[in-house]
Amino acid sequence: MPIRHAAMHLIDKKPDGSPAVLHKAQAELPPNEAADNLLADLNDAYNAKQGKAWGFFHAESGAYPLSGWLAKYLEGHNPFLDFTSQSVEHLVKLLEESNLSTGGHVLFAHYQQGMTEYLTIAILQHADSVMVDTDLAVRPSRQLDLSQLHQAARINLSEWRNNKASKQYISFIKGKNGRKISDYFRDFIGCQEGVDGPGETRTLLKAFSDYVESEDLPEESAREKTQTLVDYATAQTKLGEPVTLEELSSLLDEDRPKAFYDHIRNADYGLSPEIPADKRTLNQFRRFTGRAEGLSISFEQHLLGDKVEFDQDAGTLLIKGLPTPLVDQLKRNTMKEQR
């Protein structure tokens, strides 16, 4: 994960209401093992965060200037340190206008992963700790606390430059404690949501359930394919990468690598070729299946306790909200028996 450029600034904002004090870096972070480890740990913490959103830049304007500054840097018109200094000044302005007391160390990192270039921007908090020096003396220490990562965004620079129609080249953390704490940072990035990650993931899982039913797969095969989907999608979220429908399709069926992909396209689910999978939605998806004496039952885990109730002592299932075609068949059969 080669770092091309990185810089760290500090916004000192106390909770007493006093104005923020900006301490700008005088030089870029030197390329060394410490910087590499920091970025690797930050990426791990960021990828593990739930509740992220995906989107794209607003049109450049006075309210959303960062994309213009970023373009000038990438075109070679502005040094990286100047770009980050200009950007962090704008961040302080938005921070003051939002009346939030949260400051921190602001990291800008332009790096390459594989063939893809990224820019990560994150506000990092610190935690007080202790350290033992070479003289075996205990001294106070301040360490960056990546477990408190609440304001961060990652811009896929390659996607932004090469695919102007994309609406998911930016990902950012959405605030849990009300929108205000994340709104100012989202406005700083100049990002608008373009892809509903949880919604896209639910649609993908619905398409997969329909595919399993249409193929009338044996119980063991359905279970294996479900696990393949969940494992692949989960691995992609850990890497911070989207789920690619064609790649997923080939993993689900090596003999017919286009089968699932063609099912999605033919049924027109409206899915993009690449989906930013939502980890929370994936965790809720497991299938329970079983067949015996002419009875076939299959349902998703998240329905258990809602539309499906299991009585362990009696060994029975209570199913609510039966499919309309099945209800109609049962009604017709009941009417025949009553004649």
C-alpha cells in the first residue's frame, strides 16, 4: 500500500466554547514504517465500521470547494501540502459553524492499493496512556485512538477520474448520534449520497433467494451457495471493496459462471454491476432449509421470530404472510374438498 503523500494537521477545539486553534503541518509526513502502519490500521478500522454511505461529489462551488482543490493537486497545479492546508482551513470554518466541540488530528493520505489510487481523510482522536522508556521509567503517553473513528471518508481517485457517471466513488461514515455530527464533515468533503448500500444489499439477497428457488437447488447446494455469497461479500467489505456481480456469479457456479448474473439481468432488479455491500444486512442473512416426505421449507434467518415462529418443544413452525399464489392454491383445494 504505497503512500504517495500524507500530511497531518491538528485542530485544537476545547469544549468550553472557545474558538478552534489550527496547527498546520509544516511538511508532509516522511515515508516510513510508522506512517505505513498508521494507514494500514486506519484502513482496517475504517473497513470494519458499519453504517457507511456511498456517494459522489456535488458540483464544485463556494459551498463545496474540496473537489476543485483536489483536482488542481492531481493535475499538478498545487503541492499536496498546500492542498491539505487549504482544505483543513475550510474544515475548521465548518466545524465552528456547526458549534461542535470535536477537533483532533486531521490526516490526509494519498496512496495506491493495487492499481487503484485513493485519498483518505480522517479526523483522529487520541487517548492518554502510559509508556515505559528505555530507562524503564513510566511516562505519560498520548496515542491515536482508532476505535473512536467517527469522521472519515475515502475517495476512489481512479474511479472519480475514469468513470464520470459513477455515483459511488466516495464512502464516508454516517453519524450514529444524530446527523449533525457527521453532516459538517460530509459537507466538507462535498459529498452527496448516490448509492443506498443497505438497500442494494437487500436487493442482491432477494435476487439470490429468487435464484435459489428458480433453480430448485438441493438443500446442501443451496446452503453452500448461500455461504459462498456471504463469505465473498463479507471479505469484500473487510477490504473496503464492492461486490462485483460477475465475480460473485462465477464463484456461485463454476460450471455456469454467468447463471446468477444472467438471472439478475433478465429479471431486471436494477442492481449496479458493483455493489457496496452492507455488513449489518449481510450478518442477518442466513437460510434455513429442509426437505422430508414431500415437504420443502426454506426461509431466511431474519424472518425467524417475525414471519416465522419456531416452537422448539413442539417441533413446529408457524408461518405468517404466506405467498399469495400458495394461499390461492390452498383455497381452491379447500373448496374442492367441500363439494
